Amino acid sequence: MIEAGQSHVAKGIDPVADAFDGTVYSDVYNCENFGAVEFLLYKGVGTTGTSTITVQACDDVVPTTRSAIPFYSQNITSGDTHGALTARAAAGFDTTAGSSQAYRIYVNTDELAASGYGFVQLKMVEVVNSPVEGAVLFIGHEPRFAENVMPTAIV
């Protein structure tokens, strides 16, 4: 059983009908209190729209400076069937056209710290311009200080 304090969940992008229209960024998250962080991107209805997904290391919450970094992803395109965990270059990857898909995007915060930055956000750039209903959640894992209620990761 997962106990309170083992992870911290925050919303990144509220569910909306054309969630990834143009260039969209999630909120910026402070990662100093986590060993790893994850973004959970969910595509609901939208048969042809696709986006390029990248992870941006940020120097502060504004963010004043951003830099794309390598990360890992895992696709969930059918029920609870997970694809392979895939290492992604800083250039990211394109989502697959189709409805009802989820993507888990993992960032090791030690690697984030090696970039010189302590904040992170998800960036989505529309490739095929067609509305996709979607949302993004942020999950902080391996808290450095387990508490029943973690302070917010959003600064």
C-alpha cells in the first residue's frame, strides 16, 4: 500500500478540448525535494492531432531560462498495457495519432540538477493541427522528507 508522503500529485494542465493547440507548457515545478518526477499526459478524444513532447529544465519558476533535457517515457495506448520504457533525447518524441492514450514522462532529479537547474516543466508543440482533448498531471516521487502533506511543488 502506498502511504501518504511517498508521492506528491499536482495538476499541470487542466482537461480541455484542444489541450495541445500551438505550443503549450505545463506549470513549473520545484524538484529539490524529490528523487524523481513524472508527468502523466493523457489524450482523450482526438483522432489525428499529434504533438512533440519535451522536458524543459528551468532556472526558476518564471522560467527565466529553459533548456531541453533528456528523459524517459512510456506509452499506455491500450487499457493498462504499458509500452517499453524508452530513453528520449532532449529533442523529445511525437505522440501517436489516436484517442485514449496516456504517456508517462520520467525525469531523474539528479540528472536535472546536473543540468544546473532545479525546476522542470513539460512542453508540447502541436505537429498535426487537430483538436485533442487532454490533460497533464505532475507527480513527485521519492520525497527527500516524507510528510503526510507535502508542500506544493509549484513555487
